[in-house]
Amino acid sequence: MTVYLDLIWLLNFGIDYLLIALTAIVLKRKFRHIRFLLATFFASLIVFAMFTSFASIVYQPWFKGLFSILIVWIAFGYQRLRFFMQNLAMFYFVTFMTGGGLFALHYFWQTELDILSIFAPENGVFIGSQFSWFFVLIGFPLVWYFSKQRFETIETKKIQAEQIVEIRIVISDKELNVKGLIDTGNQLVDPITKSPVMILETSQLKQVYSSEMVDELLKVVDGHETTLAEKEGIAHRVRIIPYRVIGQSNPFLVAIKPDMVEIMNHGEVFQNEKVLIGLQDGELSADGLFTSIIHPKLVINPTVEKLA
């Protein structure tokens, strides 16, 4: 039986490096390529150990655990126990996740003949099935990239979730409750009164006012009258604000002046009367996590410090 040890080692080296790199990406550790390469080389030595008299020890769970601890120590070092345990736990997690994903894809595409061919040497030469080698070479980077993208998506959602707040809007006798995202990049203010401007989806306003009236408000920038708004008694609240964004031809934004906007953020309550609400005809969040964008000045001075 012929074993292509160099190919096995090279494949193992590449996979180990990607696993260490993914661990660093997820935990946002600094990339130290020299340490990563040293850790990868050390990890790949297990391939040679499996063909020595120490093979029986290599397969022992305690040895695998100790070996992985040394890999993580070489790659990331030791600063404190919590730091090291985070690195070790994430290294295990990404290893199991990518390995499980690769196995699932392999199993999905395999037939009974493919499975049997893995264990059936051809002419006394054992190199694994052509399909399995090709699948590992192509499939593992794909699973690795997919896992990396999912981790980044989860991190983005987590950051967004921390910035999402509960909002209560009062306009005359109407009250509206929505979720908003605090956007530090939103510096839009009314050039005359200097009031900060938050953005609200028109779909939310249509919950308390008729669709016809809200659509009428959006046409004010084109010179349309506010007949329905006058009947509702809110025509005097309408403002036109200079507003230019990429992909929007109209340089103005229709806004309304509420009586009060109350924002609840991590137990703190912020009540604002000097604020305008810009109307956005479209979705602000593709997944519906929030329906408004909050100006950061609206969450500076809490009215109530902490709610019990």
C-alpha cells in the first residue's frame, strides 16, 4: 500500500492555517502570521507522528486535547486565563463547525459507490477516492468562507441590536411606538431651527394616519397642497429640509414636527421636543429590525437616568 504522506501533510497544513485564521477573525485577534505559521507547522506534525511507533498515543483523547492547547498557545500566546480559554474554545468551535459542514456537504453528494471506493484501494495504492480529495480541496475553503461570512453577519446584527431602541412618538392626539437605530453618522439637522432630524418609514405613520394623507405629504416638495393634512390638523407641522443622498434625485426631505419623541435606551429615558421626523418612503432595514433612524443628539441627556 502506498501512502502519499507529503500530500496529506500539505493538505493538513493548509486546513490548520485556515482554522487558526478563522479563530483570529471571529475573536478579532491581531494577525501574527509568523506565529500562525509556526502553530500550523506544529499542528501538521501530527500527520508524521501517525506513521510512527507513537501512533497509539496520538489517537488518545488526552493527547489530542494537550496537542490542541499547544497549538493555540503557539498561535495566540498566553496573556491571562480567560483570554486563553476564549481562544481555545473558539478554535474547537470553528474546527467542529467547518468539519461538520464539510462532512454534511460530502455526505449530501455521495452515493453508495462513492463511500465504498474510499475504503477500496486500487492496485494496492491508497490515496482516497478522487471525489473525496477534490471535495476537500474545493469544499473546505468554501465552507471556511461561508463560516467567515456568517460570523461577520452575526457580529453586524449584534452591533445593530445594541444600538436599537424603543421609541414613542406623540403627534397631537396620535401616539406611535416604533424601533429605531441610533446612527452616529446621521448628522441631519433643520438648517433654520438646528433641530436634529430622525428618519421614519412612512409605513409606520400610516398606522395612525390615512395612506392618502401620508402620500400627500410626500408630494409637498413637488408643490402639491396639503388638503388632507389640513383636515387632520397637522399641516402646520410640515417642514421641508435640504436632504441629499446617493440615488435620490429630489434634494429635499419632508418632515413633520411632533409634540414629543421619547426614546428608551438600556433603561434610560430621553424625552425630546426639539426634534423633526423626516419621512422615508421605503424600508430602512431589509430584515425589519428597525423602522427609524435616530439622530445621536437625541440620546445625550436622559430625562430619567435609570428605570427599575
